[in-house]
Amino acid sequence: MHKAITLSDAIEMIPDGSSIMIGGFMGIGSPHRLIGELVRQGRKNLTIIANDTGRRGFGIGCLIDAKAVRRLVASHIGTNPETQRQMIAGEIEVELCPQGTLAERIRAAGYGLGGVLTPTGVGTTVAEDAREIVVDGKTFLLALPISADFALLAAHRADYHGNLDYMLTARNFNPIMAMAGGTVIAEAAEIVPVGMIPPDEVITPAALVDHLVARGKGNGR
């Protein structure tokens, strides 16, 4: 099945107020064309779940600059002063979650788990609203699953069935977000014929990908 759609059509499926997982780490391995089209189409009141907000004018930072984000769930915001400014000003709600815990919460949603137990954050402010569970005398926090209406991914290669592989650290969040997004939309640096990606190099199988953005300039055509 040919899954490629235009960039503009992909983003038109995402209404204001949606929750969106966005892959990448400091903007590396993020779907920049999809992010740019979200800004171009003027989406607002979004909940973004991501590792970070990149920096001003780059990656998820473009959504922050456009004031498109109402709520953010991330592991840190230290590299983007505009995110910090908006949080302090009360313009954006920020939930900070330890990086490994964030990844495990996303994975738990994708795998249908009720949550994960982690010692990270015990005895800190992270534990204030969390349920504590003692196992063999050791205290853990119950980290609940986190999912989203959409997951926007960036792949190194895709084929026209929608099988994806990733380059290096882009494997950090993109593959687990593919499991936890209600609708999964991917962009790839290269789209190749079916069969060109060896089966053992497919990280996200086509069954998880709903839409693949066709190659072209980042202007919706």
C-alpha cells in the first residue's frame, strides 16, 4: 500500500488542542518539515510530549516561538530560554519528567502496561504527586503511561509501505512514540522502494505508521 501523502494534508488532520508526541533529541532526529507545517498552518493550544524544546528557531523551539503550545511534557527546557520565559510568565504549563522515566512512560503506553516502577525521584519534588510502592524493602514511584493523539516521527529511510529505519540517536524516542501515538505520521530523509530496507534493519514496521509524508519542499506541496 502506498502511504505517502502531502505535508499539508498530514497537518490538516491535526486539530487545535491536540496532544502530539514529537521525536528527537535537541532537534536532532526531529520531524522538521512537520513541525514547520504546524507553525505555517497556525495550530494552537497543543500539548507537546517530547524530550526537550530544542532551541529558539530550531526543532520544537519553532512551536514555542509561535506560541502554539499550551502544555509541555519534557525532560528539560534548559536549552531554550523562550520556553523558560513562557513558563515563568504563566503562558505555558510545563511538566518536567526525568528523561528515562519519560521514555518508560511512553513505552508503557505503547506496550499496554499499567505503568512502570522507578526509583528515580524518590524523596524529591518528583514524588509529590506520585504513588509510592515498596518492593522488597525498596521504595519506587509508579510512573503512569503517557500517550498522545498523534506521534510525529523523523526516519532516516522509509519505504512506500511505511517501514522505517533511523540514524544513530534518532532511535531514542521515535520508535517508542510510534507505539504510543493514536495516529502516527512520519517523514523520512529518503523514501526507497519496498525491499530496499533489509528486514532486520526495520525499526518501526509499517503496521504502526498511518501516514508517510511525501518527499518535497517544506511548503506543503
